Amino acid sequence: MNDLDELLLRLKMDTLPDAVENLLEQAVKEDLNAREILMRVLGHEWNNRRYKGTAARLKQARLPWVKTLEQFDFSFQPGIDQRIIRELAGLSFVERNENVVLLGPPGVGKTHLAVALGVKAAEAGHRLLFMPLDRLMAALVKARLENRLERQLQQLSYIRVLILDEIGYLPMSRDEANLFFRLMNRRYEKASIILTSNKSFSDWGEVFGDHVLATAILDRLLHHSTTVNIKGESYRLKDKRKAGTITRRVPEKQEVESSN
Ligand code: ADP
Ligand code: MG
């Protein structure tokens, strides 16, 4: 091992020993000056570190699949205000510990958009966790049984962006709703939640089996939040519709509210 490789390893520049000879050779060919060479070499290490960090965060996130905003066809869902989604993709809501709520019927892209915003957050260095409601509930109930609910809530509150998917598909018991409330309380104004639901807020009393609790949950969720209400058609049924098996519904206008 030569002195340069040794030094790079001591500096924990793991990706450079393999790459540095090529980078320097290329730099000489391009007649770069000293500053440009330094930029090129350090830039290589930085890009690789960022890439590895993002990959590790995405692995920990337990996403159902990775989809990006670039893969989202906004022309299929003309009701969605693209500016709002682009603004969210800038992640200032994460910096401000605000929430995002995506509402709409099945198949309109709620999970896709939640995942895509999560990918942006992971790229920007934020810790991320995706939890469908049933998995969240199972984790909290199990933690309580094992006398470690506090620790579990604490762990969940460290995660910078928590995606809670599919609120409303299954009704919750009062006990589960209480656990959910405790989580919301923990994260309130401390870290962001991206939540998806097929139920409008007026139905949340039924979802949580208790109107007072539902109001308290909504209060914390919506205090600093952006709600995107998608009223379009299911993307999953798109091909069936094309084939003529389903008739087309007239898309309604979609509403976006932001409250701060
Ligand atoms: P929801 O969570 O609202 O039920 P999903 O986000 O799971 O819907 O979307 C269903 C499938 O359709 C996913 O594979 C998703 O990537 C895709 N999809 C939904 N809407 C769009 C869109 N506008 N452009 C591209 N793919 C979409
Ligand atoms: Mg979904």
C-alpha cells in the first residue's frame, strides 16, 4: 500500500483508494489546476458517501417499493396541484417538523407520493420509516405487552420522517386509537409525519372509534400541515379502463389546503 492510499484510509475516505489513480490520470489529461483536482477527488468521495448513506437509509426505511416523483404521471391526475408537490419535495416541511396528509380513494397514488417524498428525505440525509397502520399497531401493542412501550415510542419519535400508510382501511379499537394518540403526541412539533388515508377527516371519528380522541389526533396532525386531497381516478384501473371493461368517471376537482 502506498502512502497516499494509507492516508486516504486513515481519513476514512473509503472509496478513494480504488479510484484515485484514475481520477488523477484523468485530471492530468484534462489539464486541471490544483484546486480543480482537489475538487474532483473530494467530490468523488462525497458523492459516493452520499449515495451509500441514501442506500442505507432507504434500506432501513422498509418502503414497500421505491418510486420517485419523476415516475409520477401528473397528467393522469390533473386535480393535483404540481406546485404543492414540488414545494413539498423541497423538504422545508421536514425542517419545520410539519406534516403532510394525502387523502383519496384507493389507487390514486397516495402511497406513491408518500414514498417519493420519503425518497427525497432519505437523499437529503433524513432518517425515514414506512409503516402501514397494521404494522404500527402490532409494534405498539407488542411493545406494551413486553413492557417497553415507552422505549418503542421514543424510538419512533427519533425518526425524522415517519410515513403512516393506510389509515382508515381497518377500524381501530379504542385501545389502539389511544396508542396512536400517544405516538402523535410524542411527535407533535418535533418530527414530520406523512400520512395517507382513504377516509375524509369527517369520518375519522369512526376510524378511531371515538370522536373525542379523533379530534385530539386531528388537532395535532393538522396544526402544522399540508393536506392534499386527491379526487381522481385509480391508476390501478387505468389499463382495465383502456380495455373498456370499466366506464370512465368524470374527475372532480381536487382540493388542497394548507394550515399553519
Ligand atoms: P394508493 O396508495 O392511493 O391506493 P398507490 O400509490 O399505491 O395508490 O398507486 C397504485 C399504483 O399505481 C402504484 O404502483 C403507483 O406507483 C401507481 N400510480 C398511481 N398513480 C400514479 C400516477 N399518477 N403516475 C404513475 N403511477 C401511478
Ligand atoms: Mg396506498
